[in-house]
Amino acid sequence: RSTLFPYTTLFRSGRRKMTLSIIVAVANGSVIGKDNSLIWHLSDDLKRFKRITEGHTVIMGRKTYMSLPFRPLKNRRNIVISTSLADIDGAEVAHSVEEAVALCRTEDEVFIIGGASVYEQTIGIADKIYLTRVLKDFEGDTFFPEIQDSRWQSVEKSEILFDEKEKTEFYYETLVRKQN
């Protein structure tokens, strides 16, 4: 991605301390949402999201921010990428992915939490993916970009779990970018 080239060079040069992580729940067919909201409600997954991201910075697009039931997310630094909003109470506004990531250079780990456009722009520079695989078909209009197996290594995978409320199986997997 040409727009990320300067940041990719900086990130891969070893001068970056920060781990850029994506955290996402993906159903069959790479579906992540519909009508600007989550399609499923997996209580265990939401608790995991909170546990992993608390105390860290979360970066998200404007639509993802607006879809949150409680804004901003508590106990996290919230950065919202928006070209139309100048100020958001309780959150910082960045006008691009590059600007958002640059604001976090000194942090240990920063989380990309959506939406599809932000995932698409960051999957090429991310170091880690915290993935929840929802093993069910859902009709959606928002999709996660393809995870190229040749670029990622699974370092942790849970057993298959079952959510009684959603009547669906799911599992957690942590992927890290393979070193070239």
C-alpha cells in the first residue's frame, strides 16, 4: 500500500517498540458486521476483548466508534480516525491511519478494533492478530480482509467453544506476522 510505505519502512526498520495488533471476530465468509453493527453477541468474546484491550490504546474508524454502545471505551485511550469530525468528547481524532499510529509510537501494544476500511489499511503493517473465529454463516455487508497464511503464524489456538445464547461454535486464535 503506497500510502503506508513510509510507516511500513519505519515499522520494519526495528526503530518501533510498539506492537500493532488487530483484534477482530470473524464469521464464515469473513463477515464482521451488518448495518454498522455486530451481528452476534458472544459474551465470552466481549469479555476477552475487554481483558486484552484494557489499559491500551484502541484505534478505530468513525463508524465503529459511533456503533459502540458505550463511548468512549473505558480504561483505554480511544483514537478515532475521521476526516469529517474535528473533536470527539473523550477520544482523540486522527485524520488517517498513519496519523493515528504515529500518535502511539512510544506505547507497548496498540489495538486496531475496526472497521473494515481500517482493518484493510493496517493488515499489511500489523504485527499480531487476536482472532475470534465464529463458526456460523451470517448475512453481512462488512468483511475482514483475507488473512494470507504465508504471512502469518498461529501461536495460540483455543479449543472449540460453544455459546448457548447464539447457538454457535467459536474459537480464539492468535496469529503473529512471520519474520522474513
